Amino acid sequence: MTDLAWVDLLDPDRTQLEAAAPTGVHPAVLDRLAADPPHADDPRPRLEPHGHYLYGVFVVPVLIPGEREVLYQEIDVVATLNRLLTVRKTPPGHNPPEFDAVRAAAASAGASPGMSLYLLVDEVAERYLSLIDAFDERVDDLEDNVGSWPATEVRDRISQLRHDMLHVRRVLAPTRDASRAILDDRCELDGPAELFPRDVEVHFADAYDKLLRATDGLDLARDLLAGVRDYHQAQVANDQNEVMKRLTVVASVLLLPTFIVGLYGQNLKGIPELGFRYGYLWSWTLIVLTTVGQLIYFRRKRWI
């Protein structure tokens, strides 16, 4: 199948795209292929049939080793019956997406453009699964240390994880839908020949299943993170209750001495203790005894 090819370009300019793209590609598609990776919002993964060619966008999230940041790598594709063009875009300050092993496997097998596109989508699905596994590890690490880490760090990590999961979900769901469109024959080209014959559609079903597992795994990770967040909030509330309990104990301990001082501070005739020789000592003894009694009581109640 020497007439079939997978052409891969890294950050090409408009001239390179016009030379590599199939004839008849709309200028708007070429503009999109040549656009820089940063956008006001991340591109939405999709597959769109345009007559004799198929245009698609895939976004691959990658967890940077040693960091908590999720990097989003964009890959644009144009597929025809005899050529698959992929355009990889380098995120600012990071490495571009690499699919050398996938291209080598497609070349060694003499894969058609439709099968080559499956191999690419399958690799994207595998990377989603790997990312979900990384999320699970981060949630487990957070759950193991939620009681020992500072509250600010726990909140920061929960917020970062939640933000990453929501962002990944926004690109994972359209990727899954794009794979489903191939199974439903909604992404075929015009003409009698098929870009995705039955055997290729069967393989796309495997990729679709992987994306479904990634979606389910992401939902499970979000549920686990919600459980950690609820536990942390309960822990914070419990700590606040302990603080309030101690403040209440302090106020209660000071209540009786304040009452005693207020009682003997009336300076009225008829108070028996006013004539005591040791009235001052008696007042202090009463204060100390009532205070100690309260402390013993609160201690037995485990309030202090």
C-alpha cells in the first residue's frame, strides 16, 4: 500500500501546510491548522466530514512529572482515502506531543488512513486512562495525608485537583463523542469508498470503550475527591468545635469566681462573712475550691 501515507508536521507554517494538505481543503481549515496553540479557551475535540476529507481536533492532557499542572497538547488531523495528515502543536514552554511509536506501528503494518487514525485515537484514549490513574494516586495521597498536612495545603490541593478534573472532563467527553460518531457512520466521506470500513469501526469500538472507562474513572475520582473534601470540612468543623468547647470551659471556670467576687463586693450590712477575721482568706479559698472542682468535672467529661 505504497500510495497510502501518514504525514506528520510539527508547528508548520502556512506554506508547509499547503504543500502537505490534500487538494481542495478549505482555507478556513488551513487557517485553523496553522493557528498557534494558545486560545481564549482550549479547542473542543471533534471530527467533521467535509466532502472528500475529514477534519478533526484532539486534545491530549498530560500530567507533568513532578508537578501538579496538567498540560494540554493539541493535535489536528486531516484524513482522506489515501492520506492522514497530523499537525502537532507545541504548548508554550513545554514539549510537543509525541506519537512516534504509533506512527511506526502504522507504517510497519501498512495501515490505511482510517486505521492510522484509529491507532492515534487509541493512543489518545490510553493517555486519558493514564491520566485518570495519576488522578487516583493524587487523591489517595491526599486522603492519606489530609489529617497531617496544613489546612491551607489541603484546600489548595483539593481545589487544584477539582479544577483539573473539570477541565479534563470538558475535553474527554467530546473525544468520546467523536469516536462514537465514527461508529454511527456520521464521519464518512462522500463517494462509494469508505474511510472507516467495518474492520476499522470494530477497532474504533475498542477505543470508544477505553474512553468510556476513562469517563467512568474520572467520575469515580471526582467522587473520591468529594469524600476527601467532606472529611476535611468535617475535620475543620470538629477543630472549631474543640476551640469553642475550650472557650466555653474558660468562661465557665471564670463564672463562679466572678460571682463570688461580685457577691462580696456588695459591701452591705448583714453579710455574715464581713465580720469574719479570715473573710479574705475564706473568699480566696472558696474561689480556688470552686475553680478546681470545675476543672475536675470538665476533665472527667473530657471537655479539656
